[in-house]
Amino acid sequence: MVRGLYTAALGMLNEAMQMETIANNLANVNTNGYKKDTVSFSTTGSASQGMGAQTTPTISLISFYGGEEVPSIIASRFVTDFSVGEIRETGNPLDVALDGNGFLVIQTNKGPRYTRNGSFSLNASGELVNQAGLPVLGNNGVIKIQGGKIEIAASGKVLVDGVGVDTLKLVDFPTPYQLGKDGNGLFFSTQGTPFNLPSGSVNVLQGHLESANINGISETVNMIATLRNYEGYQKVIQSIDGTLEKVISEVGRV
């Protein structure tokens, strides 16, 4: 009976983690290039790595049940879905989307970071930067633009007034991806080394942006189902608690 109480409590923790993940997805439904997360569940001791996996500490009740592991479903890891989102036209010459696999490269004080969010602009120094003001990298370093008409070819080559100034640095990683999220739509490698994409393997679309790969309706349905599961575990705990109270009361009369 006590085993069932702890199993139900763990179930509530799992559903709470699922709810937090879904809520974060919904909050980013309009974030360019955002990649949705899911929570992968497994039985005790069977967690395994997969595409885009970000390992999180395994939840266990071993120390709470006399040293005996409670067999149950546990939330073992987060998994990021790297499928391509819908590409839409914006008309902004500094917006770019990647039609195919790969990442744009951003310079940060922690080293290079990788993104699918190509919403760029120019700073006061004429550097091409992302929405957080971080420089976008080309094959020759930070891309600087001085001039009028800006063109970005399908190859990623940046031309200003018809003259090439640099080419967007485009990279990819071995699959399954082992990338962690670093905020502001940026990723870092947790395992694996990035490689430069061969010419023609991905098309750069100027004046376009990639939307988040989130279906708001599906996420809302998942949220409702998760809430119902959470409430179900609550009822189990309440039922077990009531039964234990009766047992203790009967024992007290003996």
C-alpha cells in the first residue's frame, strides 16, 4: 500500500515535468526557429539516449522505501525535436531561413553557438547580429556590411551592392543530434563536432524565417491529457491515504 502511495507520488512528479515542458513549448509557439521538447519516460533503470536527448537526473524513490527501489514509470530525459518548422516569407533582406538540415553560427563569449533562427539585423558597427545582439559568423569571421543593397544567395554568400563580402558559416552535426539549449534559440554541442556543410547541401532563403516546429492545437490537447493524468494520481493518493487512516484507526482500537 505504501509502495502504491510512492508510485502515485512519482507519477505526479512525472506529469508535473510533462506539464512544464508543454507550457514552455506553447510559450515559444511564435519564436522563430524554436525546437519543441518532449519528456521521455522509461521504467526504472532502462533510460537510454536518443536523438537530441538532454539527460536530466533520474527520479527515484529508493531512499524513501527502505532501500528498495519502487518499480514505476520515471521521467528520465528531455528530448528535443529538430524537425524543420514551416518556412514563411517576411520580405526583410536580413532574414534568412535554411531549407534543409544545418545551423547558422553565432559568436558568444562562451564560444560558438548554433541556431535555426535567422532573424538578423545590423548593429551600429555594421555587424550582422541576431536578436540578442550577438555577431553572426561567416567563413571569414564576423560579417560586416557597409553599403546599400544586401543580397544573400542560396549558397549563403553575402553580397553588398553586388560585391561579395563573406559567406554565412553553415554547419551540421552527426546524427542523432546531441545538442543542448542555451537560451535565445541557441544550441551547444554536448557530444560531437560540427562540420561545414558542403556547397549545395542546404539552400539559404533570403527574406524568409523558419517558424517553431510546434502545433499549438496538439500541445493544448497534450496539456489537457497531462492535467487529467495528474488529477488521477491525486485521487489514487487520496484513496490510499484514506485507507491508511482507517487501518491506523482500527489498529488503535486493538
